[in-house]
Amino acid sequence: MPLFVEVEGGAGSPKCFLPGTMFLQEGTRLVRVEDVRAGDVLQGPYGTAFVEHVSIVRDVSSSAVSMSVRTSGSAALLDISVTADHRMCLQRRVHRQAKDLQQGDRLCTSSGDGVIIGKETHQYTRPVFAVTLRSDRSVFITMQSGGDIPMAVALGTTHPMQTGYVEFKFKGAVCRNWNQAESAEAWLSQFHLGLADFDLRFMDTSPYSAWVRQEQADRFFEIVKSLLPDSRSRLRRCSAPWQILPRATAEELVNAMPTEYED
């Protein structure tokens, strides 16, 4: 099976992928971005990503970054190209835009950490494929299909959660016990039957948070509080979603900032 790097295709706004990019689907099946369709399910290091929409963006002129990555788990080099604003996944879920990466940085790949041994930035003038995912997910990508080639893990441009969702942050002992689960999503998944009717969203870049529809927030808060394992575990609810309007005054911006409270 080829190895992969991790890339993001975030929720609500499309992320652009260069022609020739390949994603991992169920099992070991590869699919080219040219063949990805709405309804497809892509694989990533922290779960699956559901494709909501794909379109071709023509006459693009922007910067792209090409990198060569060497991993300890594979004799083959991974050569990958992404748009310059794509966020790539480094160690410990740290993310950095491709344009800011340096030789020696260690990327997450499907074969463990990979060291960037070469990087160049160039101008890109061909069409790109805009892929929109249901949630802020990181997904595996590669541009080589033969042999023992790694796949990388990357993310796209920074974006907020969709309007209408309330963020809940887990704090304290419950997070320290996530050595295996690693995220709020994984921990909540064990209570699937009790939470099946909630419209939950997650971001790989915020592993200790969950988002739920605003009208479901109060009930979600009460149910999940009762599931926390001990008094040292806490669930913090952020205020309702907010928007910054054009030409807002400084006072309006301050008043619009979300507040937080704990039970």
C-alpha cells in the first residue's frame, strides 16, 4: 500500500487540490481528485471525511509548494505538491501552511513522521479541484501510486465552524485520559446510541472540542455532563455563534466576542 501525507479539506468552504492528487478510500483503494464525487468517503488519520461537493476552478494563478519527504518506515521518498496555503500536519497535531515549512520539519505521514529534505515554491497556472467536506477533516494524499510510497496528511486554508453551531470544550482529567482516543470525537463515539440524534461536528485542529446545532446545545450540555467520568473533568460551553459585520466599530467587535462559562 502506498504511504500518505495528511491534508485538510475543511468544512463549509472548499479546499483546492492540484491535478494528480490521490486520496485514500476504504481499504487501500486510491482515487484521483479528478474522479472524486459528492458522497465519496475519504480516509484520514483520525477518521473518515464525507465529500459534499467537488468543482473545477479554472484559470488559477497562485503559488504552489513541492516537497520531498523521507520517512523512517519506508525506503521510498514521498514527493508531494500542494497549494501554498494548505496546512500540513506536523508532530502532535501542529499544523502549518506549506509556504512556511522548512527543510528539516517533520510531517505526519501514513508511515510515521517524515522529514522534509527538499522544498521549492513555484507559480501555478493550471486548473485546480475545489473539494468541500462535511467536517473540518484532515485526509491522506499522495501523488505516487506505485510501490511503498508514503502518503501525507495536510489541511487547507483556515476557516471557522459553520454558522449555527455552538462549541463545547472538554477540560481536565477527561482529556488526560485520552491517550488512546486522542479526541472528543473518539471519546463521544462510545456513547453513539445516546447521542445519535445530535448534529455533531468536529475539527481535527481542535481535538478537545465538539460543535452542536444551537437549538440542541442545552440538551447536549446536560447529557454530556452526566457522562463525564469524575469531578475533575469539565465541559465548557462557549457562547452562541457570532458574526463580524463589515464596518463594525471597535465597541461592536468587543461586544460580539464570545464569552464562556462553566457549570
